[in-house]
Amino acid sequence: MKDLHVETKCIHAGYSPKNGESRLIPIVQSTTFKYDTSEDMGKLFDLEASGYFYTRLQNPTSDYVAAKICALEGGTAAMLTSSGQAASFYSIFNICQAGDHVVASSTIYGGTYNLFAVTMKKMGISFTFVDPNCTEEELEAAFQPNTKAVFGETIANPALVILDISRFADAAHRHGVPLIVDNTFATPINCRPFEWGADIVIHSTTKYMDGHDATVGGCIIDSGHFDWQAHADKFPGLTTPDESYHGITYVEKFGQAGAYITKATAQLMRDLGSTPAPMNAYLLNLGLETLHLRVQRHCENAQKVAEFLQKHHKVAWVNYAGLPDNQYHALAKKYMPNGTCGVVSFGVKGGRKEAERFMSKLQHAIIATHVADARTCILHPASSTHRQMSDQELYAAGVSPDLVRLSVGIEHVDDIIADLAQALESVEA
Ligand SMILES: *Cc1c(COP(=O)(O)O)cnc(C)c1O
């Protein structure tokens, strides 16, 4: 469906029912699949034939949804995972092992940072974190002979820093490694990183893709652009026989377009099993069908909210790339001409105490750590998730005591603004 618009793909891609079959994707709620002969099943285990044998590895419902997201991103192969965290982990662990190294943007999502800097470090994989605005020399200096990938976020959660995707892709390719981009906040509606040189895209589908607070999930998509064989010495997992899979060499057998996802499915899913429930994949698909409508509304609403906040005398600062004076406005225009996302952050005048007062007066915005779904939600880290930290420690972590993170929903924008306005009224600054 390469030539259809992304909006059309949201509805139709990934599943084409045959004569008399269900119009909506079926929920195949079954752990296992039956075969007539053990020879038939043997072919599946040898990856000689494609088909299903056990839902820990693959399930038809999940595969229909993965194929839809693959089409939205313009990739060649994709798989669902049970969470965004699992997608981040697999995307790296599929091509790295103990002794390897990865260059990552320093502004990535906190959960990803912990996964990389703490948990994967224990597995012997090391990370160098670079400021996404670093100089060319600093970026070059981050690479090591054992570097196997570069990782960044299109729009960083929650810093809202926009990654210069082409620049990071060029640096990765100069060193013979792929660029992996977490495209959760932008979604393929606003940005398709493959068009800018990224090689692998991952998502927390828990956010806009699901969009309704219903299911945790993730996805990994391969562009098919990265030539693993040309850098065979760096990626032995893809270019030499997998003894745990009957001596298959993934690149030989599945080509440049299929090797990475086949390995992640056949090896990592088999061994680690972070597979989504078929029911969750089905719910995610319902979210995807309206993704293009919701993302557009999120961005329109967020733009109006950001403009309202910027003019408000009780607001110290606003961070939203849609504002012309924002540091990332030019990058946003280049990579996301139709809008960025619905998340805005701002500072309440008077600091921590006044921000707390503002939060206590909100009537509609939901206080939640979650972001990027239909409901407007809001978080004041200094009085909730980061409350044990002093003002000094907060500044050092890049979260000022006055910072409020607002995920603008798809309610009527006048209602969202009215709620913020009445709560700001109580601020004594
Ligand atoms: C939420 C989030 C994740 C983690 O996803 P889960 O589905 O919560 O595991 C990863 N990256 C970004 C940008 C996120 O916002």
C-alpha cells in the first residue's frame, strides 16, 4: 500500500479480509496452532515455511497490527511487543551483546534511560549519552570501535527536545551502524523517521497509537535500509549462523529487509517472551484507525493552549516547538511541518509552591503520570514523581520546581483553556 496516504493506511493497512471473512481483524485468542503432520510443523520450526505455532513468538492478530504500523512508517518488517520498554530493549539487544556500546541522546525518556544506564549496563552493554545539540566534534567523540547503534527520540519525553534525525543518521552511517529512533510522541502521522535516514523505528504504542488509556504496548519497525552484510563483522548475530536456530544465517535467509525482525522474533521473543496479548493488539488497532484524526486535534489544541499560556501573566515560560520563538521551532518545521505533538510544558510563576496551588485548583485536567491520550492530563513533577528532590537537585535533573507537564487532550479546546485559566487565577505571584 506504498502509494496510499497515511490516513488511508490507518484504516486499511495490514489486513485484507478474503471473501466472507470478518471485516475487522479477528482476535485469535489461542496460545497454540494445530498442524496435520509433524513434517508441516517441522518446516515452521526450521523457518522454512511461514505460519504460527505458539503465541509467545507470533500471533495473527498481533501481526495484522504490526503490518499496519509497518505500512504507516514505510518499513519492510515489524513486530509488536508487550510494552514500549520491551521494544527499546529488543531494538538494541537484537544487535548488541556484552562488550558492545551504543551512543544515545541524553534527553531520552526516563524509563529508557534507566533501562540503558542501569539494567543493560549490568548485561555488559555500555552507553555514551550525548546532548542532542552537541557539536559535531562531541558527537564524533562519542563513538568507539565497539559502537553498534545510535539511539534518539524524535520528540523527547518530557523535555520536548527535537532530534536532528538526518544529522544523527549521517553520524551513525559514517561509523557503519544503524540509527534507532523512538517515534512515540510524533507518531508516523507527523514524522516518518525512515524518510530522514533512520534505520529502525520503535514506539510505545501505549501513548497516541492506543490513545485511549486502554493498553500498554510497543512496536519495532525495520526500514530495510541498513546493509548488515556490508558491516558483517559488527553484527555477527545477523550475518553468521544462529546455532540456537538450526544454523540459520538471518541476512542470508531473509535478506536485508527481513533479517532484523525475523531474528528479534525467532530468537528474542522465543527466549524472553515479551509478547502482547491478542486482545491488546486488537484494542491497539482500534486506536490506530483514528490516529490521524486524533493527532491532528491534539496538535491544534496544544498550539492554542501554548499560545494562551505564553500570554498569561501567571506563567513564567512555555516550552512547545509550535511556538515561533521556541528553540526547536526550525527543526520542528523541517521534520514535522504539520505539527509535533500534544505535550506542552510550562512554568508557573512563584515556583514549586504556586505550581502546587495551581494543580490543586484544576477541575478537569487529570493528574496522572501518563501522557499522550485522549484525556487532558497534567503532572507537576516537583510535588509528585520527583517530590523527594530539593530545588537544586531538580534543576540538575533538568526539571525545574515550577515545571508543569501538560498533555493536551482532544476535548474542546475552550474547555481545556477555561480550566487552566481558573486554576491560574489562584496563583499568588
Ligand atoms: C512511555 C514511553 C516509553 C515506554 O513505553 P511503555 O509502553 O510505557 O513501556 C518509551 N518511550 C517513550 C518516548 C515513551 O513516552
